[in-house]
Amino acid sequence: MIGIQVENINKFYGTQQVLNEVSFSIEKGKIVGLLGPNGAGKSTLMKILTGYIKPDSGKASIQGINILENSIQIKQKIGYLPEHNPLYLDMYVREYLEFIRSVYKVDKSRIETVIKQTGLTPEAHKKIAQLSKGYRQRVGLAAALIHDPEVLILDEPTTGLDPNQLVEIRNLIKELGKDKTVILSTHIMQEVEQMADNVLIINEGKILANESLKKLQTGQQQIIEVEFDLRIEREFLDQLPHIEAAENLMDHIWCLAFDTHDDMRPVIFDFANEQGLKILQMHQKNKNLEQLFKEITS
């Protein structure tokens, strides 16, 4: 089942085009990392999906329901955690969640469920103003989950979390992603690598990449770092098949880039043996998501 469908969305602020023919779809049970530089259009896209603002053209649907024609029904299906988490600081945690619960008209048992789910139990008796930034973020996430939505749109959900809290929320989002559609916007690439199934990269209002994380990473150059026992010249390495680049890192250590999916380590080993060289160490290096992101958006 398609959880989110976006077709040719355009959005202008005055004469500035913020979204340009944006199209993509996300299946139910998938977590998608939405990445882009500041000003790329991420927040505008999320606000359109939640019904907060309207596109100038194009259409979007949540589980087949048009967001422009059924805004109330759409809000029942979406849980949204905005980047600047709006909370009533003078309310107690349970009091605030009771308020959100009453808006959605769901069973009162959901309050204790989401408190436990988001790890709020130790702080649930406090006023929100007394909470750390990390726990305030958990309150926002609990509010987004209170009506058990089928689609979650999370803008920087791990902001302000300490390392232990981060692991807990990461595991929660991964668990939720098993039967919900999740869009996760963050600047922390490691979080996307840990949680996301797919990556959606947007820049200057255009979609530049819409791939599974695995496919995006396997589509790159093969990079192998190798240390020989003797110093060799750059031209010497041009004899290797499929080689695209060779960089001398230091002394006898080279970083070799190959344009092939075939594992080149046995080829390098045979090549060194034929040339009377010994390999002291060799390991394969893949670009991480941060490096790929920089290449795609530049």
C-alpha cells in the first residue's frame, strides 16, 4: 500500500519557487530520510503534507486520500512533530497529553501508552517547563503518537537528546516504521543511516535522489585503501583495470577508486604479486551518506 503519494507539487513564496515539480511515493512500513541543505524546501514540503499550507499546483495524497479535499480526515491519519516543538510549558506532561487526546477524541488509555512508549514515565509528573530539551522532545513525539496515526512526519526528532535517549528514540522510530509510513527530516546523517530504508534528497526545491539507502550506497565508486611494502609511482597503478583515481595518502599508502561493482581486492593482490610487491594491509572503504549528500547537493 502507498502511504504517501506526491505528484508535481509546486510552491512559490512571492516570486521565489520553493518546490519545483516535486514527485515521489512512499510505501507503508517504510522509513524515509528527507535530506537537504537549509532552504532546500524540506519544511515547506512537510507543511504541505500535513495540510498546514497549500501547494500552488500538483497534488498529494495520504493512503489514497487527497490532502486538499479531505483535510480533517488527513489530520486524523498524520502525526506531526515540527522542528520547533510547540508546547504549553505551564502544563503538566499528562495534562498536556490529555488536552491533545481530547482534540483527537481517542481513548484515555492512549496517554499512558505513549508515555511508556516514549520513555516519559520518570518525568510524567512534572510541568513541561521543568523538563530538559530532550524530554520536551519526547513530549512532542508522544503528542504526535497519541491518536496512533498511520503516517508520521518527524522534523529533527532527535534534537537535544543525549546518547542514551537517542538510542531509545531511534529504536522507537524503527519499531513504529514497521507498520507506519515515516518521513524523517534531519541534519544528522548517521541517524538516517541507522533508521531509514529510503533516502529522499532535495535541493533548491528539486528532488535530486529518491533511492533505497542500500542502492544509493552500492551505486557509488568502489574505494580501496591499500598499503604496499615499497613506494610506487602513480602511473604504475594505471595498469589496474577499471581504475578511476589513485591518491597517495602517505608514504606507501594509496586510496584507489574503481568504476566497477566487482570486488577489486583479489585483482590488486594479484597485480602486486606479479610486480614483486607485498601488500601490508588492504581494506574496502565506502563513502558514507554525508559524503554522498555533499556530492549530490553540490
